[in-house]
Amino acid sequence: MKNPFAQRVEPPKEGPNDSIATVETIYRLDWERVYRRSLERVWSAISNAEEITAWMKFPTQMEPRVGGKIHIEFSAEGSLEGTVCNFEAPRLLIYTWGDSLVTWKLEGDAVETKLHFSHVGVRPELLAGLGAGWHAFLDQLEDHLTGSARPGRYKDLKARYENPGKA
């Protein structure tokens, strides 16, 4: 007996809405750092706009809440607009960085904090610059937390990230 509910389905025909997806290679940058400062102290340094401005050395505005905006003014290089995607004080901060994602995960206590930092969605042409930039920013964060200072390392770091086998 023939099923009265059965229907013949024709395969889709190629048309304007049947193009294949664009495939792009993207990368992830990851660092782990340990700071001899309390969890609350490190959290404040990464989630308070005034403190971010102090260690990044670029004017920053940030609304510390999910859906809040982050804006960093890089002067001649332009600015960055992002949106806070996750804000779980004092352990997790995630925001968009252009069309990529930055994650700060903290573990610690009153004495020491371990930072797991990642930047996901980095395009190949931006890899060396962002690698060197975040590396330098994490150094500057450490200097901010400890009250020390070191010379700017961006140019040297960028050369290392461009030629990792020669580092």
C-alpha cells in the first residue's frame, strides 16, 4: 500500500542562494601569567577603565557589565570599539575586539593570581602585531601592578613574533 503522506523531494537546484561559504584561517593567541597580587587587585586592573588606561597607556572607556561598551583610543592608529560579552567579577571578562574575542580568566587568592589570557579570531595578517601588542600590554599590566617600569618592547617583540624560529 502506498503511504498517502509520503512526498517526493527534489534536490535543490543551484542558484543565487546556493553559494558555498567563504573559508578564512584565523588564529588564537594565548598567554598565562602569574601576578603576586590578590585576585581582587588584578580584577580591578583589567576591569576598571581608569586602570586599563594607566597600564595600556591609551584612553579607555568601559561599561563593566554584559552588553556594556569598551572603547580604546589608539591615537593615530585609530580606535577600537567592543562589547562586553561576559562579566563575572572577579574571575571572567570577555569582550569583542573588532571582529575577534578577548578573554581574561583569573584564578587566585589574597596573595597570587594566575591569568589565562586569550585572543581568538586573529587574522593571519594581524598575528605578529597583535601578538607583540598583547605581550607588551601584559608586561605593562605587570608593571602597573608592581609599581615598576620597563622600556617599551613592542618593536623587539614584533620582530620576534614575525620570526618565531629566530627568537
